[in-house]
Amino acid sequence: MIDLYYWPTPNGWKISIALEEMELPYKLVPVNIGRGEQFHPDFLRISPNNRMPAIVDHQPIDGGEPLAVFESGAILLYLAEKTGRFMPADVRGRYEMTQWLMWQMGGLGPMGGQVGHFRLYAPERIDYAVARYTDEVNRLYGVLDTQLTGREYICGAYSIADMACWPWVVPHERHGQNIHEFPNLQRWYELMKTRPALRRGFDVGKELRQATTAVGMDEEAKRILFGQRARRG
């Protein structure tokens, strides 16, 4: 059994989708990031960066004690290795997939997070920031659109790279993007939605989502999420 520490955000969806695709049994442990549950000492022992998602695998690969893994990209790699699924076995294929996973972790996700913040949550509009991050997400969509030319999935075969990227394209309208400008990306995005396991993973915790939207997020949640500094002692 795997404990999934989760809240319904793009990074959380990556892991719920992967667990459904890989047919792994898991127990959902909600972490209400708008109420500061990510700072609870018990959770920090699992995820020292006070961010979800995180997992605890009670039947780890090495057969030892329960294993905690944090950071969504690391979790995806761990689950793919555990199951031997959705990760190419050959060196070249594996590193092509790893490159695109790292591309999402270092580019599409962080830039999507910034554009979402400045377009939806910032207390006052900063036109430079909105334009800067909207344009950068647009550039990244173009990169992915080019990669998907002549390919059904990002690396040819369906992989954890697709699971990582798709949730960050879900909010394309809120991020100021016209997905119709990117025909290969749009085709892939719609194809992904036909996968039953992906739909199940995307629906995990859907009743919790209102608390993560700009409309549903109250001032206390904004203070907790956007006012963080180093915690000492």
C-alpha cells in the first residue's frame, strides 16, 4: 500500500494519475495547503520542503522499511521503476523521457505556477509580470507542440513524461493560452483525456478543488500559500 499525501493541484494530479495508470493500491491522505497542513511536523518528516505531493511506500522496491519520497518528478521516477511501466527500458529512450520530465519540472510547471499567480492571485495586477510569464508559457507550449509533431505521445510511447506535463496544460485558458494555436499539443491533450485511468486520477479529491481556486481561496489561505519564509526552530 502507498500513502499519497495530496491536494488537487497539477502537481498532485501527476501522482494520482500515475497511481491509477500503474494500478497500484493507495490510500489518499489529504493535505489542505490552504490551511497550512503542509507545515505539520509529521508531514515535514515525509516532505521536508513542506510541499505536496509526497508518498510513503509500505512495500518499497528494496523490501525494507517504509520509504518516503517527495517531489513529484522523483515520485514518478520511483513509481515507474517500482512497476517497470511507463519508462523506456533502453538507455536512449529512458533519457529522452527523463529530459522531458525534467523540462516539465524546471520549465512548464514553474512558469505555469508563476503565470497562474500573477493572473489569478496577485493582490494587484502587475502588467510586466503577467506578460512575462504568459509569454514564457506560450513559448513552452510551442516547444512541446514541436516535440509532438508526428508523435502520439511526447516520447512516442506513453510515459510518465506525459503524466507530468498534461496537468500543467489543463489550466491553459486560465494561463492566457489559446490551445488552438498549437495543433499537435491540442491533439495530444485531447487524446490524453480519453485514457480512463487518467480520468480517474484527475478526479481524485475533486470535492476539495473549490478551496484551490481563485474564487474559493480566502485571505487566510492566500496568506499561508503566498507569505512563506524560512521556518527556523
